[in-house]
Amino acid sequence: MDNPISKKPAGIIEKLLFGFRAPWLVIFLLITVFLGYNAAQVRPDASLTKMIPTHHPFIQNYFEYQDDLASLGNVVRIAVEHKNGDIFDAEFQQELQEITDEVFFIPGVNRSGLRSLWTPNVRWMEVTEEGFVGGPVIPDGYDGSEQSLEQLRTNVLRSGEVGNLVANNFESTIIYVPLDEVHPETGEKLDYQEFSEKLETLVRDKYQSDDIGIHITGFAKLIGDLIEGAEQVGLFFLLAIAITLAMLYAYSRCWRSTFTVLGCSIIAVLWQLGIIKLIGSGINPYSMLVPFLVFAIGVSHGVQVINAISHNRVAGFDKLESAKLAFRGLYVAGLTALASDAIGFTTLMVIDIEVIKELAIAASIGVAVVVLTNLGLLPILMSYLGTSKNGVEYEKRIEGERHPIFELFSKFTQPKWAYSAVAVALAMLAWGLINSQNMEIGDLDKGAPELRPDSRYNQDNAFIVDNYSSSTDIFVVMAASAPEQCIAYDNLELMERFSWHMENTPGVQDVKSVVYVSKMGMFGINEGNLKWFSLNRNKYVINASLSRIPDGLINNDCSMAPIIIYLDDHKAKTLQTVVDSVESFNGRYQQEGLDLLMAAGNSGIEAATNSVIEKAQHKMLLWVYGVVIVLCFISFRSLRAVACIILPLAFTTVMSQGLMAVLGIGIKVATLPVIALGVGIGVDYGIYIYSKVKEGLQQGMSLQDTYKYSLDNTGKAVGFTGLTLAIGVATWIFSPIKFQADMGILLTFMFLWNMLGALILIPALARLFRVGNNNQQ
Amino acid sequence: MRSSFAQFGLLLGALFSTAVYAQDGNTTTNTDYEVISAPALSSDEIEREVLIEIASNGQQLVAVGAHGNVIRQDESGSWIQANVDSSVLITSVDFASEEKGWATGHHGVILTTEDGGQTWTRQLDGFQLMELEKAFYQKKVATLQERLETEEDKEVISELEWQLEEMQFQISNIEVAEEEGPSKPFLDILAVDEQTAFAIGAYGTFLKTSDGGANWQVISDKLENPGGYHLNAIIARNSDFFIVGEAGLLFSSENSGEDWTRLESPYRGSLFGAHLDNANNLWVYGLRGNAYVSEDKGQSFEQIETGTRVNLSAGVATDSGEQLIVGHSGTILKVDAALNVELLRHPSGSVMTDIVVVNDGEWLMTGRSGLLHWPAKVTEEEALASQQGAQ
């Protein structure tokens, strides 16, 4: 048993590291305490602006009018359902009144804007010979009697609220709750999570029964649910640690090694979180993935280290010497692999979306930290602790016997096996290519795409969409004019043309704006004669028609009026059709003084995000592959080596794209980084395996022997690495947040597939490209 | 000194040049888009958009409505869109023959067709209407001034002076409107024959053509309407003509629209529609479920117990002697010969503006939600339309 590495001289880094072991330990301890303290203060935040491409022209336009649009969007709808009858029921109305009162007092609610059957601002109106008459829909002297309920029914019918506040089937009614982003008195910002929790405890938990159903939707509720879901992810981290612990022990049969690796990896996570906190970059529902990755990468590199150390112990070296030799043998490959990870992640910076940039920064920092903790701290700790007797004996026992699986893998260097493997891979590649053609940009499910289709939020959303005349996919075009000109006739008339143009665009359900209010106003002030359902050129008539304009349809200085376009869905194709349609209108009708600007509303923002992602996806692939290819070439100085390592990765990339199409996962903010992460980390396997192959070839072995040698040395660790990485991210598949689950599925797939690709295709491709033939004896 | 003069001159020049520049800037702010002359968009949505009236040219049904939309039913029963060179809200349609018809709209637009409703072209718009009216009032002013010069009776003089002031007020109104553009809609049209038609509208607007629409004459002085109330509907049979309007206005003519008399109205609220039944009885209806019938050409009326308080817009007589009157909230009144009312409700609950009988017991209505059927066909589209209409 000789170790070729022991013949190499010790490098300067090794001398520095192992020459001052105790001071290093103190330094590591101090840094850990400091960064750990900072890490403890990291809180998840779900800021909308970080999830959108802030430099896209749509978003720039949106930011310009963000304050003006706020009152339009920030609304919570609470549908109160009478499960055993219609809403014209005394007991139901009493409950409704109580819920309305309850909501009125929740902090953050804009009380004057609150609307329900029981608020005085919900009125019926009628034209009489004398003019308008009207009153609140709850009749004067309401006492719950048959008679007053019948009067209520009449008032509701003539209030025009059917489809808005009252369901089309009269079995539920909505409490419409506008929110104040900033508290008007205290100036405090609205805490979405707290507000969302209050709705749960004070409304849903308190009033939901066999008779009463509560359904809540709205941006504030969605953000609340997202943060709540994100917090559950903390539990997944504990689960990932527990599983990894079990696997590490099964692998090493040494508690000391197990806890050292686990500890060093957790330290890496603490450092990473602490640094993120210090540089002021937050953790969001997307970059939450990073601690899992850092942990898994830490474990996988740690495994390489303890694997080498126990090899050396078996070979008869002492604790310190084993650790030194392990470090000497691994740090080049380790550094190359980690550098390629880190650089692979930084390529994500080309995407102009803050959450992805944060994810890239966090991941790069994390990987840099792993270099220090698991290639620095870990060998030092192990030089004190050493592999336990139990671990050394286990290693000794299994070292002699060759695992049947490795026998199988090494067969792929034989021509017959190699060609079959390549043929199978090509067939699968074809499957991936064909399916990946169906891959779509953006979110594909109904409702709030951030959450699962069957989540309570999306069920509530579906209830409201089904029973009321409203779509939740909203695309807003901002009609911008000079101040005081937003309701000038020329502008309104062009907006009217635009609305009709958009209503004739496929995928558009309805268009509403100040134009519609003016036309309804004309209809109203002309005694309900529909022949007047038109704009008028006279500015006094226009003003009169707009006397009852709802909040948000024009801004304070009348320089902008949002045109709200309700869509069938938010699929990328629908959004693109809408964007194209707006552009073609703008191309045809140029009017000085009026700009029809895209875009706000959830669908407008999504359209911008989609366009950024569509452009970024190819750019990002080029970058990540470019970087990985260059790194591999620098390490191995051989194009054939590069091909052997890169082709299996490319194969996995195509397969995962096919998988996305088959599973209905779109390319979006969450899934775009996954491919870069998968490639960046996946290349590690190839680097470890190929570096051993190179070593073997240099010793003059045949390809098959070389590969056996390589598998003996790193195969087990590579297999283990693939599994730990997969487990780290697989827990995400159970996240209540849909995009986290999507990331989990894809990363798990990529990590496992990259591992298999490396183990099977590298030898097969090496055979195909006649690697090592020159050296064969 | 000289230099300061030179500077002053430069400054002045700069001021002038900016003033000129600003004027240039103003002339280019004219919009490319004018609703009066913009052709109607082709659309699949018309049957669900606002439609106001429906009429037959003897062969086919033609319906008109928002955005210059006109649709006509082809032999197979499906609806096809007509070519219209305007995008205003079209408020009425009537045919003189299988080929010749007229339609009216907002912004003073009158359209005509020579091919049974396939293509519609503008004969008049609000800008021309303002010129016509201005000339009309100027002529009135000239006549009044002439009479004032010769008149000696003081009472007559003060009456004429009052009239003169009124006419001059109308002219200054038009001059103000010339800056903003036309704001008066036409509200109804009556096609008498291929040459003759009457158009009525807001603020007492009343026009006639006797040459197929090549020239339109202002004849609003034929109606005694000093308040300038809106004229809502015009109907005729043989030589008996009727007009109803705002605030209970009711006029009749016994000589095909040459001379008009104001009748005593049964109702002081607005009347939106009128029709003549098979026995030549006159039906009028309007605000708050008010409907009346007259057996003596409008001299006396009997009120109908409609049992509803919604607005009533339009009506038609069936072959079997019943009257169908439509209105808001999906309301259809079916009135039999004994004046018993059956109240039907279209499930859309929508605002309805016109009705035609297609077959016995089978009717088509227009309104806020487009075309509606009776018996109600609640297709998915109609259900959606009804939701929108209810808002």
C-alpha cells in the first residue's frame, strides 16, 4: 500500500495550514462566533421589487406611477359563503355584519374604502322623474324579518353589485378590503405577514363553520402565505441535516468523521448567512436554496477529505500525516471544482433580476466559504481527532473487496458497453430535445403561480373567480398625459379606441378604465338611456360623467389613467399577444400628449419578466458552459478531456429541459438559475473522476484499469456526493411554495443525473474518443 | 448704446422665433385619430358589445351599436360585420327599401347604405351639422331683424327681441362648440322613402332630407320645444307621424312631417320609445315603468299597469295582437289586447334597448350585452355577457 501523493512535496499552503494548527482553530472559532451572531439576524423577506427585472422599460414605467397605482392593487377580498342557502338569510347577515366589523378594526385596513353589504358606502340608485334617488342596500330599520330580507334582495339587484360584491349565484358575498401601504397616523409600513395572520385568526378561524365558508385572496394574503411557507423551509433544513447525518455514518462508520464533516458544513452555512447579512443582501424565497446547496457542497467535499484520510490511516500513516496527505491530494481538484461552482454561479449575474443576482452572490460566497471550512478547517480538525478505530477497520474491510456496482461501471470502458451506453444516451437525448421544444416561458398554472395549484390560497382564488365577474390576471397600460389632461376628450377618445382594440385581442376578457366610467356616467346622467353610452366632447359633460369615479382610475394631478385589461390566463403566449397588440396600436396611432405605456398589474410585470428571461436563458447557458469548458481545459489541457466531461453535462441539461416540458414547469425566475446551478455543481463529478483517470493514465495503465483505479479512489465519494446533494434539495419538493418545489424537483434530477452521467458516460466517451490509447501497453 | 439695442433686437427676435415655434408645435398636436372618420374595427366581439337598435330591410336583420358596429344576418342565420366608415356609437337604424337605409350616431353622424346594409358611408357629421345650424340661426336672426325694423307693435317687438336674443344665444353656443367639436348625438332616424328621411337628436335637433341624404335641412323650428329637450324617438304610419322625447315631450303630424303639433303628454318624465300597433293605436313609454296607449292618435291616453319601475326603451307589435316592450334589468312586458301585462325577465338581467319578432314566440333583443334571444339561449357567451351587463 503506497500512496503516490506521499511522494509529492508539501506545498506552501499546506505548510502554512498545518504549521499553525492551533492559531488557525482560534481564528476559525472567532469568525464563526462573529458571523453566527449575524446569521441569527437574517430574516426572510419577500419584496416584490426584487423579483422583477427593474431595468426593463415596463418596470421603469411601472415604478414611475407606482404610488398612483397602489390604491388600485392593494386589496384583499374576503368572500363569505353561505354553504346551505343564499345570502338572504337573517343568521347569515348577522355573521356578515360581525365579520365586517371585525375586519374594520384590523390595523392596515383603509376604513373609508372598506365595502361590504353592511358598509354605508354600498348603495343602490335609481333615476326618477326628479333625478337620482338611492340609499344603502341594507334597508332602513332592517330587523332580519322576511320582509326586510326581501327588501335587501331588491336593493342588491338594483345596486349593480351582482358579480362584484355579490356572487352571481347569490350564495356568497364579498367584503372588499383596501389596504393602506403606510399607516396614515403612525407612518408605519404595513406588515403583510402580521396582517395575513390577523385575517386567519380573527376571520377564518373565528367564523368558518359548517354553515359559513371563508375565502380570502389578495396580494397581502399571498405575501403572508409566501413568508409563512418560507419559514417552513427551516424545518426542511433540519430534515436534510438528519438524513445527511445518517448517510455520513453509514458511509464512514465513524462518528468523529461524521460530526466533523457535518459541523464544518453547518459552519459554512453560518458564515455564508452572516456574510450575506453583513453585505446587506437579504435572503428571499429563491436564495433560501443556497444554504441547502452550501451545506450539501460542504458535505460532498468533506466526504472526499475523510475518505482520503481513512485511506491513509489504513495505509498506516498517523493522524496528522493522514490529514496532510489528504489535503495535498485533494486541494487542487477541490479548488478547481469549487472555483468552477463559484464562477458558474456568478454567470447568473447576467440576469437582470435582483433575486437571481442575490442567489448568485449568496451561492458564490457560500462556495468560497466551503473552500475555507471544508478544505481548511476540516483537515485541521481531523488531524487532531483522526478517524475512529471503528471507521478505520470498516475502511480496511471494504477496501480489499471491489463493489459489484463499480465492476459494472468500469465495464463502460469496454467498446461494446461504451457504444451501447452512448447509443442509449443519444436516444434519450432525442427524447429530451423533442420534448424541450414544448418548453414554455413563464408560469403555466392558474391562480397565484407562486403557490401550489391546490393550496388554500389558490382554492380561495378559484372560488372567487368562478363566482364573481373577475379575473385575477391583470395587465395594466398606463395612459400618461400632461397634468390635468388625463380626461381631456382627445385622450379619452383614443383610450376608448385602444380599449376596443384590446377587447378584440385574443386572451382578453374585458377592459376597464376611466373611459368606461365616463360612458357609464353618460348613461346615468341621461336617465339610463343607453343611446348615450358614449364619450362626449364637452369638458363640462365629461366632468359631470366622472363625478363618481372610483379610487385609482386617475391619479392625483390627472396625468395618468390606468387602463386595466383582464386576461384569460397568464401564459407567456397570452401575455406576448397582449404586448404585441399594444405595440401595434401604438405604432398605428401616435397622439401627441398621450402615451400608452406598458405595463403594470401582475400580468404586466410577468410579461416584462418573461421577456428578460427569454433573452437571458441562452445567454446564461453560453456563459455557464463557456466558463466550465475553459476551466476544464485549464485543468486537463486536452480537448478530449473537456469533451468527456462536458458532454454528459449537456446531456443532463437537455434532459432536464425535456423534463420541464413534460412536468409543465415553465422557464421562470425560479427555474432559470437551476440549470446554471446544476451545471456548475455537476461538473465537480467529472473533474474528480477525470483527475484520477489522468493520474492512472500517467502511470501507464490501460483505460479499463485506469477507470477501475479512478472508481476505487473517488467513485464511492462521487456517488455519495450525488446522493447528499440530491437529498439536500429534494426536501424542497415538499415546500408549500410552488417555485421552490419546482427548483427542488429539477435540482434533484440534475444532481442524480449528472452523477450517473459522469460515472457511465465519462468512461464510455473516453473509449469513444480513444483516450489513453497512446499509453496502452 | 448701439450694442444694447442690438441685444434688445436679438432678444426680440428670439421671443418671436419661440412664439412662432410654439405655434408650429400647436398645429402638430392635432390628433391622428378622429372617431367620426375612423373606420369601424373588424371584430368577433360585436354580438356581445353594446347594440342599440335592430331593424329589417325586408330581407335581413341589421343591428347597430357601439364603435361604429353594424352587423347583419346572412341567409344561413349567422351575423356578419358591415363596413362602416365611422366609429361613433350608432343609435338608430331604419330602412326605406331593401337597399336604401340610414343610421344615426353620436358626434352628429348620419350614415347611409345603398346596398342593403353591407357598406355604410357618412352623409353628415357634427362639424357639418354645426355649420347647418349656424346658417339656420343666422337666417332666423336676419329675418327677425328685418321684421323688427318694420314692426311697430311694442308687444310684438319685445317678443321678437326675446326671440332674437334666443337665436343669438344659439349661435354663440355653436361658436363655443366649434372649438371643442360636435357633442350632439342623433337619437333616432325615420326613413320614409328612398329620398325622404327625418333625423332627431339631443337638445331638440331635428333634420330632414328630401334628396336621399345629399342635403340635410334643419327644421327644429317646426317643433314647439323652447326648452331644447332631447327628442328620443320618431315613428310613422301612412301620413301620421309622432315624436316623443325628454320630459314627456310628445308631437304629432298628420301631413307626413310637414307641420307638427305639440300634444298634451300623459307623463311629465322622459319618454324613450313609441310604436304603433296593428290597430293604429299609439304606444309610448319611458322612465320608471311608465307606459301609455292612445286609441285616438295621441289625443287621450290610458296608463298601462306595468308592474315594474324599470326604464322602458322600445316596443313592437306581434302578429297575434300583443305588444312587446323591453327595458332595463332584462324586463320584457307582454301586453295583450285587454291590456293585461305579463312580466317576463331575460336571465341576463341586462339593459335592453330594442326588440324584433323573428318567429311566433321567438324574439331578438339588443342592449348592453349585445344580441339576446328569447327564449333565452344561455350559452357560455351569454352567461358572461350577462355578468358584464349586470355591472
